[in-house]
Amino acid sequence: MGTGVFVVSALAAIASTAARIPAVGVALALFIAGIVNFFWAYAVAVGRSRTHVIGIGGWFFLAGRDTAPANDRRQLLASLGVEVVAAIATAAARPFTSLAFGVLAPVYGLALTGLYGARHGRFSPRSPRK
């Protein structure tokens, strides 16, 4: 949902200068939400790392064959990809304007993917210490 709001606000800001301030607000709101979710994902991953071996690729990008169901992985990574493309495209369409704030928005998609990986990702169990 956040990705959709970001894309719509970014496209509106390209078409109309009046829509630039709301677009900045959306981008900053998603960035702040992303930061909050990053800390949440980190806390969850630290707790799970006591019993599971969690890698960064599996955690944030759901890399690995069985880390996440294919449908969930596809949806989360597609959302992140759309955010990245929209951010770069809108910043490139109107360089040196407030649309440059849009490059902060993909933090939201990356953080949500990381939160999913931390909470639901399937990782190998940690071997017991001797």
C-alpha cells in the first residue's frame, strides 16, 4: 500500500508543481516508517540469531531456496523494485527539485522485507556450542 501511495504521489508531482509538497511528505513518511521497521527487524533478528544462523542476504533479500515462500518473496521484492525505479525515475525527471526526497522512500520496502525475513524467514538452526 505504501508503494502505491508513493508511486501515485511521485507521478502527480512530476505532472504538477502543486503536488510536490505532498510527495515530499509521502517520501519522508515512508522513510521514517522504514527506519522504525529497520529497528524492529533488527530486534527480532537479534532474538532469533540465538537459535538460527541468519545471513544478511536471506534476512533482507529473502535469498535462498527455502527462506520464504516464492509468492511472498516475489511480492516483497517487487514492491521494493517498484519503489527504487519510481524514486530514480522521478528524481531524474525533475532533478534539483524536491522530488529528490523520493530516493529515501525505498528504505520502507527494504525494511519491510527485512522485517518479514526476521519474523518469518526459514534459516538453519544454530549448532549447539560445546
